[in-house]
Amino acid sequence: MYRLTIDQAAHRPAVVSIHSDRTTAAAALADYLTAHDCDPVPNQLTDAHQSYDLVSLAEQRVIATATIEFHQPDARAA
């Protein structure tokens, strides 16, 4: 499982979603980028963790940070 977290600027709540694999999480990020007219700028890319600054094309500034990382579901939550 992979978790996509988008920490938005301007003190808005983070957007968090869980995906079955990294490809699905990346597709969800691509949807967000399209909807918000952003480009991703890589910060940290490893096997277990990917982090991007999301730059608004209209404003030319970072409006959010996105992270895709391995997520181990909590067995106690079931």
C-alpha cells in the first residue's frame, strides 16, 4: 500500500489517500496536478519515498508539497 499526502499552502487541511501501489498513487497525483494546473518539482526520490514541490503555473510559486510513501496499514484498525 502507498499513501499520497498533499500538504497544501495557506493552512488548508492536507489531502491524504491510500492506494494499492505506487503507480496508482502517482496517477492520483497526476490528476491533482491537472486539476490545479501545477508542475511537480522533485525534492527527494527513493524506493520508499517520493516528495515533490507543486508549483502553480499561473502564480509561479509553490502551492503544495506532495509525498508518496510506503504505507503499512494498522492491523489494530481492522
